[in-house]
Amino acid sequence: MQLILWRKQKLSSIIAICVVILAVLICIRLSVWQYQRGEQKQQQLSQLAVSKEQGVLSWQELLNLPSELNKTGLQVKVTGEVNKQHYWLLDNQIYQGQVGYDLLVAMTITGESVPL
């Protein structure tokens, strides 16, 4: 009887140790992931600072940029026709301390056939 209890205790101890080791490994992996995301964010912010120094891009300049370059945050000036039937309102957007909506509108750029 004592042998059976000892084996159950040993088995439950081994399971508990495995669960703790797994939790520690998951935490380590998440910390590495968070560090890598921080590095990516820093690179993106430095890239945005450089692009702001260049000013507003034209549509053609944007198309000439390398495809692997992250274009998030770049300012682009375009002319075209707004498609009034396709628009989206983004709720709860904050601008200069006030809550409101952001309006996303589909448009066709002058000289292009595919809507943006």
C-alpha cells in the first residue's frame, strides 16, 4: 500500500516539475519574442524619422521604393477620384486629445485603373 502511494507521489511530483519547466520555457520564449519586437519597433521608428525628413512622396516615388521596405507611416500625396460608395468609419479614434472617427475612402488614382 505504501509502495503504491509512494509511486503516485513520485508521479505527481514528476508531472509538477514538467509543468513548471514548461512554464519557464514558455516565459523565456515570450521574453525573447518581446525583445525582438522591441528591436523591430526601434528600426521602424528610425525608418519613419528618416522618411519624415524626406517629406511627402508622390505616388510614383512610392511605387519606386523597394517592395521589401515597410511603407507604414509614409506620407504620400495623390490625386484621383473618390469612390463615394465604398467608405469605412473607424470608431473611437483619438486625434489631438479628442475622440472621433477616422474615414477610410476607396479611390482611383489618376492614371491607374485599379482602385486604392
